[in-house]
Amino acid sequence: MMKSSRREFLGALLGAPLVVASGCKAMRHEQSFAVSAEAAPEAAITPRVTNYNASGRALIVEGKTLLVALTFTTSMNQLSGSFPVQFEAESAGSQSLTEEQPLYFYPAGDGRSFRTFLSAPLDAIADSYQLRVTARPQNGAQQQASLPYSVQTGAYRQTTLTLDRNFSNPSPEILEQMRHDFQTMLEIYQRRTERRWSKPFVRPVAGPDRANFGDKRTVNGTKHYRHQGLDYRAPIGTPVHAINDGIVALSGEQWTPGQTICIDHGGGVFSKYLHLSERHAHEGDAVRRDDVIALSGNTGGQRPAPHLHLDLVVNGTHVDPTDFMNTAARLIELEG
Ligand SMILES: [Zn+2]
């Protein structure tokens, strides 16, 4: 079984060179760990952990997000971490890939406690994984914590769809466009800007959603993939609202999404709105929660029926938007 990162694999799948800019960044990260370990061995620490789920146990379901609080015995002025989880993409011939998931920490105010979102990607291999944290107290040596989390397979539907054949059998030109779109989003989703949201996330349209995040789809009888976002009922021309404050990271046209907008909410949280008929927000715009940023539509190379597709990305991973909105609301509640 070959191991590689999602970005390398998908880049290769779409015809991109194996080594992309992001790969270099990940390597530098690992090197810095090795160097610091040689200079001064890091003390292993065990922060107190609170898991904000029903059981309080260290358990995450694929596609879902868990809010976690870590409390150290002394105040920390530097904290970083990651939660690498392996997944297996059916479309990749059962290759085992790793989603690195660099984490963003929300300080709790006392200098000793921090909260973070942990997620498991769709198609995660059910197993135990390590939440890795590096912390440095003021004037102190770097410390490391490794905390086990169990990842479980979720209950998702199996569906079949008929879409434009260019989607299941793309020409070299369309494949090149898809590869370009993929690289664009990869670069955006790696950004870690300051958190810009302080209120709960809201729905992008008034209409109901189809609860179809994570569906295991077969398109035109041949193409297998997971539905990585959530669809909302929205006739063409329905006002689309920003789900929270943020900066528009992308406003343009891509092959599968058609007219599309992506908002960087900060803290490694992004929302993306697909198949729009009109875009009213532009790259670099600061938007507020509930602002009308676009009108919904049916654009995109797969020729979808009219609806709004929402992607929610946390730590570089597509997660269930409804589940994430509830988890984020819990964080805000704790912050008072
Ligand atoms: Zn969709």
C-alpha cells in the first residue's frame, strides 16, 4: 500500500507534478522538529483534555468535527499542533493517504487553556491516531504532547447520479482546468489568517438542505466520489448569504463549481459557495455575516440542477457544514 499526502496524490491524479509548493512547506515543518529534538530533548507533557461531545471520550467520526480543550499546568506562549489521519480514496485504487491537518488554537484567556477543532476526513481509515501538540512556556524549553484519538467510520448514504459526461470522462483540456482549480483551492486552504468570526455561523440560504454531506456517489455508472459539501434547495436567483464574517479569498469561475466564491473566515475555516448565477463580492472584500454575496444558480461543467452547494473546510479538510456550525456555536458559548 503506497502512502502519500492527499495533495500529492490528487495532484498526480490530475496530472500535476508530484512535488508542489505545499510539499516543501510540510518537509520544512518536519525538519524543524528534528533539529529542535537534537538541540534539546523535548519533555513529554500531558495536558488536561476536555472533549466536547456527548460521551466526553476521545472519539471522532469521519466528516465530523470535535471541539477539544487542552489545559497546561503553566502558561504557554507558543502552541502548534496537527492531527494527521489516514484515509483511503476508493477512486485511487485503495491507496492509503494522509490528511495532515495543521491545527489552529483558540486561547481561552488564562494563558494555560486552548481550544481547537479536530476533524476526520471522509474515507478516514478507522483507527487510533495521535493529536500532536508542541508547546513552549515563557523562558522554557519546548514540550510535546501526543494524545490518542479514535476515528470511526460514519453512516453515509450510497447514491447514484447522472451528470454531464464531461464530469465522469473529462477531456485533457477539462482535466487541466480541474487540476488548476484544485491547485488554486489547495493554496487558499493552506492559509492561516487571524480568526475573523465571533458569532455563530448561519445558513447561506433560507431553503432547507438535503442532508447529503458525505454521500457515496456513483456518477454515470463509473465515477465514484464522496459528496464533500452540503446542498441547499435554492431556485435560480436566490440570495446567498455569507455564513460568517471573513475576507473573500476567491470570486471567479471554475470548471466543476461554475461561478464560485470562497470566504476565508480565519483560523483555518473556509466556506465555498458553488454553481452561482451572479457574484456580488470580489476577492479581497471584507464581508459580514448575513451579507448577500451572490445569487444562486446552476452553473458548472457538470450541468447541475439549480441548487446551492456549500463547502466547509477546517484544517484543510472538508467537513459536514451542519455539524461544524453546531460545534462552532459550542466554542462561542464557552467563550461567553
Ligand atoms: Zn453538492
